[in-house]
Amino acid sequence: MAKVPGLFKGLGVTFGTMVETITHGANTVQYPHVKEAPPVRARGVIALHEGNCTSCMLCVRSCPDWCIYIEGHKELAPPRRAGGKPRAVNKLDRFDIDYALCMYCGICVEVCPFDALFWSPEYEYSEPRIADLLHDKAKLGEWMETVPAAPELEVGADKKGKK
Amino acid sequence: MYALLSSIPYWGQTLLRLLGGAVAVLLPAGTIVYLFLFKMMSFMQSRLGPMEAGPYGSMQLFAEVGKWLQKEDLLPERADSFVFKIAPLIVLSSTFLLVAVVPFGPDAWFTNFEAGVFYALAVSSVSVLGILMAGWSSANKYSLLGGLRAAGQLIAYELPMILAVVGVVIQAGSMNLQNIVVAQNAGSIFGWNGLGNPYLLTQFVGFVVFMIAVQAELTQTPFDMPIAESELVSGYMTEYSGFRFLMFFIGEFATAGVFAFIASVLFLGGWGVPFSWFGWSGINDVDSWMNVGGPLIMLTKMLGLVFIIMWVRFSYPRFREDQLQRFAWKVLIPVSLVNIMATSVLKVAF
């Protein structure tokens, strides 16, 4: 019997929510017509900055789903200074992420030592064919445009890299 | 009106009754699903529900039915195919048999049994058989568990439901649903007849017990242990797909509507308006426009009652199996027995 007031309170909550939805509108948006901007740091899709990638394979090896595929070869680039040896550079042939497998853990982004992978909040890339969820180098590069600017460092933060 | 109906040949009357029965079952079911399952539940969860199919998603139900019709009719390999296939038909047919006894107007009834209450309560328990058959024939342990839980629950809650109705029967002095309607609308409260005498007032305990038992009979949440989609994956319906699942689905909501019809007949005065408003004194004085107005009044009362059923459904979490049984046997049945005793004592006293 002691639970009876709680039962009526519960009915009141649902009824109140119903009235509020009818009078003030719902908490949800009607998705294809109205779009909510995801938070800037939302994990939507992983973008690739190709120039930074050295095909070191760290992301491939750290991926729990094995959904990153990298192929590359070495090429000789002209020496930096006259009279020097030609430099060996890694040329990226293939960089694919299979979003049908990806579980958005972000370990690849964390592990990349050369800032070649970034999170983008973009999320509208579903496909009717599951094979189309394999995004290749060019497509991953296109996502770079949607990557938000890095947030300002806090005052007094230890700045790494070039001084 | 009745004379007009009598001039139609027998096969024509039968056809009309079948058509009326289909409308009386499917129209409330569709209205309930759209109004309460699609919209009210969504609003209570602060969302809008289906909005794309038709204005405000009003055609969504047709889309859903179309989807179900397209689905493959699966039959588990080890299932007892005859019993498996006939089970949803039995559940649905008990709904159709149930609506046959509900009066919708002074002449707008399908059948007018003398023992209408008895018939309704007897026929409503046929669906237990269908559910048990579905659970047993599916060759699936979840289905079997769901079916057995359903059988245990429905039998447990049949009793308080019957006992709750007994109070009404005692007070009305009749088991005929039409007479119960007339007794309420022609009645008076201590000589004041402006409101008739709806048994909601005198049999309030019976009404509450009846509505709780209906909630359990329909296996709606707090009492959805047999369905328990999160643990039994819909219990006895686990193996059903396509049209057979649709039959269970229609059966669930149509039965909600029909039980609400019966509850409105028993406790809210059914199709009638208080007879004193128009100076009628009995069933024979009632104008024939009530044959059109009556069903509308019934529909309104039915929607009000189903609103309560669904409101409770969307608000409460599920009972545990032992709580559920204890509630039926230790709370509802004693309460309704006391109600019967009080009613009969007062009936004799006044």
C-alpha cells in the first residue's frame, strides 16, 4: 500500500511528458528534414591527411578490428642538398578503412605519430551496398575538409613540436 | 430498425453481421494502434512517432500491414505445423466471438444472449488455448516458457475478472449485457436520475479489479511476463512472422478494444445516455437514432478506457512472475470476494 502514491506519481510523469510534447514539441528532431549539428568532437568518421602518412603501419597493427589496409612502396626522392644521397621515402599506394568493420574506438587516431588521422563529426555516409563502406585513400582525404580546427591549447600548456 | 433488419433474408443478415463484426473488431484495433501505440507512447517519451506516411503518420498502419504481408511465412523445422498454423487463428477468433455479444445500441447488436456476461467471460478464455498452442508447437524453449507463463497468468487473472463482474450482475439482476446497460441508464442515485446509475460509482472496486485483470489478460506491461521481449524475445510469438504475427498483433489490440467495450457496458453505461435526459423509461422508448449514436458513444468510452490501459502500460515496469501471481491470488481475488459480499448485502438491504 505504501507504494500507491509512487504509482500515481509515475503516471503523472508520463502524462506530463505527453502534455509537454503536445504543447511544446518533442525533444527529438525529424531527422531527414531537420538535422542536428553533432558536437565538434563527435566520432563520426576518420579522415586521412595523406601527406603526413609514412605508412608506418602503427594504425593497422593497433586496430582491434583489422579494418585498416595499407600498402606502400619505397621511392627515391632527390636529395635535400646538392651532392647528397637520394632519400628513400615511403609512398602510400593504398589506405582503406572498412567502416563496415570499424567500431569507432579511435585507437588509430591516438596511435598515429605523424598526425595523419583525424576525427570528423560527419556521419551521413551510409550505403545501400556494404562493400561501398570501404573508404579509399581519396575518399578518406575528402573527409579532411570536415575536420574541425584543433582547439586552442590551454595557457601554459607544454607545446610540442616546432618552437 | 429491427423490423427493417427482419425483412432482409437470413443470408443477408448473416453477411451484415459478419461485416459489422469485422468493423467492430478492426476499426477499434486500428484506432488504438495509431492513437495510443504510435502517438501517445511517442508523446509520453517526448518524441513525435511516425510522421512520414500520410498526414501525421496516419497511414503508418497500412505501411506496417503491407510490410507484414510481404514477409516470409516461416515455420520452424521441428514445429507441429498444424497446431502452429492454427494458433493465431484461435487467438483472433476469440476476439471476434467476444465482440458478438457486445450491444452497440438499442437494436444494434450481433446477438442478444440472456447469459451474455457468462458467454463473454467464457469465450475470452479461449485465447489462452491459442496462446498455449502457439507456445507449445513452436519447438522453441522461449516460446514454451512464454506460453506456460501466459497460461498461468491468464488463468490466475480470469478469476478476479469473473468475480469483479459478479458484483455488476448482482446489482443489475441480469446477465444480459443489454439489460445491464438499461439498468444503468434507467437507474437513479438516491432518486436523482440526471446521470442514471453508472456502476462505476457503486462498483468502483469491481471496476478497478476488472481493469487490472483486463490489463493482465491482454498481457500489457506491468503484466507482460509472458511476452517479456527483453528476456523471452516475445515469448509465444517468437517463431511467428509475417501474416501470422500480424494476427497475434491485431488480436492483442482488438481484444484490448473489445474488453474496453465490455468494461464500458458493465461499468460506464455502455451505448446509452441517461434515459431521463430524453424522458425514456425503458429500452422500448429509446429512439432509433441511438443505433447510430450508440456506437459512437461506445467508441468514445472505449477510447477513454483503452487510454487508461495504455497509459499504465507505458508508465510501469514489469512485475516479477511471483509478484504477479501473488497479486492475483492474495490481493485481487480477496478484494473482489469482499466486494461481492458487500454488494449482495447492500442489494438485499435496499
